[in-house]
Amino acid sequence: MIGKDNDPLMIEYYEKKIYDQKQLLEISKALNSTLDYKYLIDAILNICLAQLQTLSAAIFLAPEADSNYFELEPSFKGFDLAEDDAGFKIKTDAPLVTFLETKLKAMTPDQVEESMGLSPELEFLRRIGGDLIIPLNAKGKVNGLLLLGEKITMGEWMEEDRDFLTTLSTLAGIAVENSRLYELATVDMMTGLKVHHYFQTKLKEEMERCRKKRTNLALLFTDVDNFKKFNDTHGHQAGDQVLIEVAARLIQCAGKHDIAARYGGEEFCLVMPGADLKRGFEMGERLRKAVEAASIPNPNGGPDFQVTLSIGVSEFWTSDRNNKDLIERADKALYEAKHSGKNRTISFQIPVQN
């Protein structure tokens, strides 16, 4: 831009640059303040909608750390997709990704086509309404694609928009990478549940919150009925399939702020902040019925499996000294459920004094 320092256009230009830099600083703080993967993805998309005057934003990421493709995150905004579109996969070594890795900047589909020609991936992104493609990157490697639709004004993407997005893509790429590494350290890869040490840490935090704010907290312990016999009869591969399916039901039933974890073996647990014993019992019954109704695919090729759960429920007491007290009560309720017929939910009750 040509002009003198006191030129109104130059002043406006510099003011816009300063504003964008301040915004990026705030965005950087926001993206690095959380390691929650789903929250992070939603934050990135909402930042794009708010800052760049577009109604459509989507992100393609690898579903697992070792996946060789990117897929559409279900929290996309604004794009009107057919059912088949949502399952489209972009290989991490596809020509489009390889090309963007050499540029690492925001580009329109036309600019990409002009440089590398058409590809199935580029045609797909254009067909669903993509107007700007931005490679997310961490350490110079593309670890996702951000896709924006047309601007609300239907205007061209300005150079400052592209510069903003190029910087944002690096911030977002690093945040996604950190979140993925954290997930690897805290999530049981087979079941998708949080691991034991994460459960213990979060339970302690929630109990402290209860003490300070006098709120409720319920804890569920679950155990697959006759699991050892099932494993011995059908093999460990079938046993693993049962654990995966039961864990999926637990995750589906869990509330937004609940913490679903694998305590050990076939024993899973659910921390329910804000819930009392009654709500904990209701959740236990909901989960138990969901598992009882499930048909679990047999990896050996035979008929589907049916399994049941026994569930114990306890709630936080102000007299609890540590995690162990709350866990012991849930475990005692679970023991009672197992030894009084299985396939039931039992809440720990204060023993009646004679």
C-alpha cells in the first residue's frame, strides 16, 4: 500500500493490522487454554465465523493419531451436506494435501487448480461449497484442513483475510496437535474411555468442588456380568468387542459434563458432577437397559452377543476424606448388585441402625 504515514487510508490500514494482531493474541490464549478436543474444534470454527464474515466453516482432521486420512468433523457449521458427503475421506498423502504442505497458506479452489490441476479431493471441496482452503499445520506438516464458505458479502477474500487465516492455521494446528497428544495420554484407545489416573484426578477435583460449593456428585461403577466366563467361552477378541460396545453405550448415555472412564478390566465408571443419588440411579438404569437391548457383533462370525451390566451408585458425602471413601461405597453397591441377581442397579444406602 502506497501513502504517507498520516494518510487516512494508511492509518486505517495500520489500525486494522493492530486490531488483527490483538485478535490473534486473544485467539492464541483461547486455543491454548483448553485440551478438550471437541471444545477446541468448535472454538476454531466459531472463531472463523465471527472473524471472517462467513456463514460456513468446516474442519477435516485425522480421526486417530495414526490414521492416514482426514475426515469431516461432525461439528461443521453452515454447509448443507448430503449423507454421503459427511463420510468423504481425504488421504494424508493425496496430491491436494501434498501441494498445500508446500504452500501452508490460505488458497481458493481456483488458485489450487491453477497450480496443481484438478483432483477428486479438490472437486469435492468445491462441490460442497468450499470457497477457501486453509491447511492446518504443526511443525511444518499439514495435520488438517479448514474449509470456509463464501463471505456473507459475496466479496473476494482480501489479502489481510488470508494473512489472518494463515496465522490462525498455525495456532489452530499446534493446538489440535497438543490436544491429540493429551488425548493419547488420557484416553484408553480400545474403548475411548478416560484412563484410570485421569479418573482419579478428576474425581478428586470434583470432590473438592463439592466441598467448596456444597454441590452434589454421583459416582457409578459398572461391571459386565459373567465376563470371565464369556471370555473363556468366546475368546478375548469377542471379549474386547463386548467392552467396546458397552463403553460406546456409556459414552452415549453420559451427560456433557460427566466423565466416563475405564477403572480396570471390564469395570467402567461414570463421574456425574451436580447429580444426587436419585439422578445417579436413573442414569444407571438408563445405561443398564441400553446395554441389555444391544446386539453386539460377533467377531468370530456367529450370532450377535447379548450381555448385561450390574451397576453400583454412590454420592458424595461431606465426611468423605478422599476418593477412596466414595469409590468404596460405589463398589459395595456394585457388589450387592452382582450378588443379588445381576443385571440391576443398586444405590448405596446408609445402613439402618437397630
